[in-house]
Amino acid sequence: MNNQLINNQNRMVTEAVWQWDNNLNRMVEVSCTYESYSGDWAQCAETDTGVAQGGLGKIIGDAVIAFNHVNVMFPLVTVKQAVKGAITVQFPDYTKVASSSVGAGTDGSDYGTVTSITTAARSATVSEHIIRADVSDLAVMGNADDLTGNVGNILGNAVAAKLDDDLVELGKGFSQTESSAGTALALSHTFGAMRQLRAAGAPFPYNLVLSPKQVWGSKGLISLVHDAAVTGSNAKPMSLLGSKGEEAIQNGFIGSFAGFNIYWSDQIDEDVSSQGDAAGFAFSKGAVGLAVGPQGLMRIETERNASFRTTEYVAVGFWAETEIKDAFGVYILTDVS
């Protein structure tokens, strides 16, 4: 959207549709419509010259924007879009059939034992997740930066962070656990989670999602693959856990470990029950379901408020999350204090 359109007092943007672009890692405008308008609008909180001072009357460099680390969980969970005319999605949960259900047959005779294939329906009803910002004309006119474009990116990032937040919260609900409050992460916890997922017959790949402190903290994953301790008064050569220790030192991160793909999210609670513990978890894709609205996951629209000389930006996410199969997830609560 250009400034001529935004500052035209006789026109109102009726709809501007934005979508998240994974390649650009930001929101992009895909369509915009407007019409003539005159009328009264209610006053509300806005982004004006009093709060948008970062680029007022100045020639500035690239904008410095604090974005959340987002789009962590969406590729890892089971996603199903609601059909047109419905906002509820059902995810089937099939009951595991044991090997004991398989019997021996006799040649020429009918096998009369019937095994029931049972399923449970896990439902998720799509709801709205909304954030709004109002940008005044003066703030746009007096700002050397692309204020309007940045607003869309910031709101889109906030909604995407909320999606991650809702999904990682489900990790706390898994009944299978490794570690406990006040206990630092250990190799035994990752292998224990692997054991439980394999025992449940969870399909690969397996994902381990941790908080920043569970990865880079003094009691985190990185600390498990290197040892830089001091012997007496003399430092000793750093001890590394094979190639994973080298990967951690070279890249500052480990992409996979103990059979898990490693991910981190700053939406994970790092102070569960105010005890300094972080709520990490391991899971297979079938553990969590995400229902997406029939018109898509997210959109950003703008609306002109001519009498108040502002443009309203409203970002809306359409989703609902649910646990599908509890046995396909493991809650890993560890001390990060």
C-alpha cells in the first residue's frame, strides 16, 4: 500500500489481505481494495508521533525490529484445514493393535476371530487470535522508515508467535514424562524419551523442542556435549562429545541429537510454577493436531479511519490446537535456574 492511498481522506481501504511468506520470512500484501468513504469513527489507541519516534525527521538506516523466533511448530505437527462452511476439524486417533491379536490359522478352515479397529475423534474448533494497531497519518508522513510496511510485519510476527505459544503449551499436557522439577537435563532424559516414543510405536521423525535455556544455558543441551572445566589452577583442553561437541562449538547449535531433530522456541515457559524449570518436550508428528480456518491460517487487513486520520491494521489468526495421541509425546521438565 502506498502513502497516496493511505493519506487520501476521501477513500477507505475496505480490505487488504496479507500472507506469511516463508521464503522472505515476513508478511506480504497480496491484494487490496478500497472505496469512497466519509463518516465518524470511534477513537482508540494508536501509533502516532508520540510513540513512533524512531524515524521522525531523520535519515535512518535499516529498521531495528525485535522479532519473535516463530514458525517452529507448524511444520512439526499434523495440520488439517477446515472445509468451507465448517470450523471444526476432527483428527482420528487409532488404537494400537497388539501382536497377540494375530492368531494361527488352519488350512481349509475359516478364521473366526475378529479384531476391532477402534478410533477416537479428537476435535478442534477454529477460533480467532487478533492483534490490532492504529497508525496515524502524521506518524507515516514524519517517519523516514517504512512504518506501514513494518507494522504489517510486526503484527504478523506476533500472531505467528502466538501460534507457537499455543502449540508448545500442549507439551505440558503429555502424561509421559522424563526428568522433573529441580533436575538438570541429562543424556538419560533424551534416551528415556526415545525409549517411550519407540515403545508407543510413534512414527519417525522424532522432535525435541526446548527453551533457549534448555539449549544454551549452563544446564542445557550444549553443556552435555562439551566440558571446559578447570583442573586445579590450570585450564585443561576442552573435552567434546564427538562430532556433536564439534558441531556445537562451531555452529552454536546441534541440529540433531540422540535420534531427535532439535528445535527451540522462545515461547516455551522457562519458569514453570515459578520454580525456574523449563517445559521442553519430545514428540512425534501424530501427537499434536492443528486445525486451520477454511480461508487460511492468517490474514492482515487494513481499514481507513478518515475522521481520526489513521489506518487500522488488524492481524487475525484462525486456528485451534489439540492433542491427538498422548503416547506420542513426552514432557521434559528440567531445571534452568
